[in-house]
Amino acid sequence: MVVRPERWVWLLAAALSIGLAGTSAAAPPVATPAPKGAVVLAATVVPKTLRKPAPKIATAPAAKKPAKSTRQVEKLGLDQFIDRALEAAPELDVARWAVETREADLQQARVSSFLPEFTAINTFGVARRAFGTVLDPQDTVDVDAYGPFNRVEVQFVQPLYTWGKITSGIEAATRAVAAQIAEHDGIAAVVVEQTKMLYYNIVLARSVLGVLDEAEDGFSDALETARERRDEGDTEITELDILYLRVGRSEVANQIPKLIAGEKGALEALRVIAGAKPDSPIDVRDRRIEPEVVKLEPLEVYKSRLFQQS
């Protein structure tokens, strides 16, 4: 079988032969017919003087590998997250300042029971000129002239007996401090509750994610086995069974991205509550939720605690 070159190959060989004939004294190559059954290969020899260096092909610079993060992930437990959240919560600062204000009012109420109260008021301004003195006033008032006016009032009060006013003031200030402290504790309890909720949501999401991964692998193996048995002619495996397995695997696979997104959002929120940035290298320490043994008291105990704290 003879492989004939294409037409453009022959034209290219002829053009090269013509170019070499004008620059070299060597006789042009003569084409000889190939015998039957031979494979014809066309080759052209170019002198070294006519060879040109191959043009350099510009290559794009190698892409830089992303630098590996050198930050070490800090593993924190629930207690550490709670401490940081209580320290970073701005609403607790406001509640703390309110408590300090109430305590200052209480201190003032206690001091006012035995220390005198001294008040001085200085009033000055411009008034119409009046003639005479305080002891000898005159009715004539000059409406065309104005002069300076100054007045000083001094008040000195020494409490002797106030009919329970000071005692009631101290009691009211004491209760105000207690109420403000209770409000501060309530805000702190809300911060602790949010921290615990986010922390355990992360741990629970990761635990459930492992279960879903195993369930997806189980559905895939069961689906593959069912298809093999179906192809082998097993009458116990129907197309409906295969459909059920496919639906189950798709449902599990559909929940995995949602679970990952929820875990990521909860972790970022937990970092922010702890006073860090959402992308800070901070993670939870626990990997699974450990059951805790809780001893329940009678209902009356919890009722009494509720009324005592209300």
C-alpha cells in the first residue's frame, strides 16, 4: 500500500527545492517512483547556512503558589469563649456604667444624712438704673439709662430631722442599685446564652455532618449494589427500589451544603461575640457533644427559685 502525500506537501517540497537550486551548486533531488507496497516519506535537507534559529516563544510567568497561612488556629473551650464574650460585649459596659451611677446616688443619699448642704447662686445682668438705697428707696426710675445688676444667694441647710425623708431616700437608692445590678446580670445571662447556643450549634453541625457523610456513602453503596443485582436479573430489586435509593441519596446530599453554611456562619458569629474578627484563626475545641447527667429537683424547688429571683 502506497501512502501518497497531500498536494500541499508536494508544493512545499517543490518550493524548497527551487530555493536551494538558486543558492547551492548541488543538483536538485530527482524524485523516483516508489515501488508498490512501500511507504513514501518526503524529507528536505536544509543547509546550515540557511538555517535560522527558532524564534523564542514567550511563556507566561509561572503562577505563584498561594502562600500557606502561618497563623496557628487557636482552640478555645466554652468557658474561654464565655469569658471573652463577657469582656467584649458593649451592652455590658453600658449596664456597668448604669450600676456605677446608681451606686454614686446611693453614696450621696447616705452622706446627706449628716453632712450639711451648701448652695450659692450668683446672678448678674443688666437692669434699669434706680435711685436710692434699699433702706431709702425712691420711686424715680431712669428709663434711658441701664447699669449692671448683681445678686448672690447663699443657702446652708443642716439636716436635723426630716420625718423619714433621708431614710426613704437611702432605701430607694439601695433598691435602685439592686435593680440595676439585676439588669446587668440579665444582660450578661443573654450574652452567655448566645455564646452557648452558637458554640453547641457548631459542635452539633459538625457531628451531624459526619453522620450525613456516612449516610451518603451508605446510599451510594446500596444504590450500586441494587443496580448490579437488577442487571443480573434479580427480581426482588425493582426500579421503584432504585428510585427510593436515589431520592434518599439526593436528600442527604442536599442537606450537606446547608449544614456546612450554617456551621460556618455560626463560627463567624461566635468569633465576633468573642471580640475577634470573623476570619480570625479561632475554632472550638470540642468535636462531639458529650451527654451530661442532670439530677432534676422537685417542681416546687424551681418555683421557689423563680419567685425569689423575680
